[in-house]
Amino acid sequence: MSMARPHLAILAALLCFLSCNGGAASDAVSDSCDAIRDFVDAAFCASRLRSVPGAAAADRHGHLLMAADLAAASGASARDAAAAMAREAEAAAAEVPAAAASRDALEACGMLYGSASVPALRLMRGYAAARSWGAARALLPLTGQAGIGCDAALAGAGTEAAAGRMAGANREFDQLSTMATALLNKVS
């Protein structure tokens, strides 16, 4: 019995140390997301970053690079969705006049994502990786334009169905590009 007490005391002390210090230990993902909570929902940020392997061990610079990759992938996916919907609208345009307006708006969405925001995010990521902050910042006016611009293009009459189908992709992209922008501003 006398041997059990020291072991129990050591075990209790170890458990207290781990729970007390483990709770106080910094979570890098939460720290990065908390730093930009004025711009992006912290839960959204943490969820997206934690989906990337290695995020838990990365620093804020690493999280910036991950956010830029996530935003670029989201933008590429939105571009592909807009292009597919534009092809569908093209096929229907001969029979339904409103489909031509949807087609044109969706083509504009594809151009905004494919020619502006996605390439700008990829370039910004490269500059940020090299810690070339001025060059990375110079691309910020282009990085987030696609989601906002696509929403605006789809706001016209006759494009409600297309706007509804693109709304989720535009919102996801907006949040991810804002996340990358905010992290860039915190890192540099």
C-alpha cells in the first residue's frame, strides 16, 4: 500500500500538469484564426485550416500559404462550375431568352475567377512564400474580386436560378480569399 501512494501521487501530478498546461498550450490554428476574427469567422477559418495536413504544426506564415491554396482551389472550382452552367444555359438559350442572360453572366463569372482572382491568388502565394510582402500585397485588389463580381453579374433579371446555384461557391471563395488577405496583413 505504501508503494501505491507515491505512484498515485505522481500519476495525479502528471495528469494535473498535462491538463493544466495542455489547456494553456497554444493551438497555432486557433491563434491564427483568432488574429483575423474581425474579418473572418474564426470557426470557419479553423475548420478550413484544419482540413489541410500539417496545419496544426504550422506557424501563421504557413497558415497564410494554406489559406491562399484553399482560396485558389475554391476559385478554380467556382470557375469550373460557372463554365459548366454557362454551357447548360447556352444549350437552353435558343428556346428560353432568359437563358442568354444567365449564360453571359456565368461566362463573366468564369472570366473573373479564371483570369483575375485565381491567378492573382497563386501569384500572391508565391510572393508570400518568398516573403516578398510588397509584391504579395500588390495583388490584393485582384484576389477577391471574382466572388463579388460574379454575384454582381448574376444580379440581373432572368439570372435568379444561376445566382442561386453560384451563391455557395461565391460565398466560400469570398471567405477564403478574405482569410488569405487577413493572414497576409498579419504576417507581413
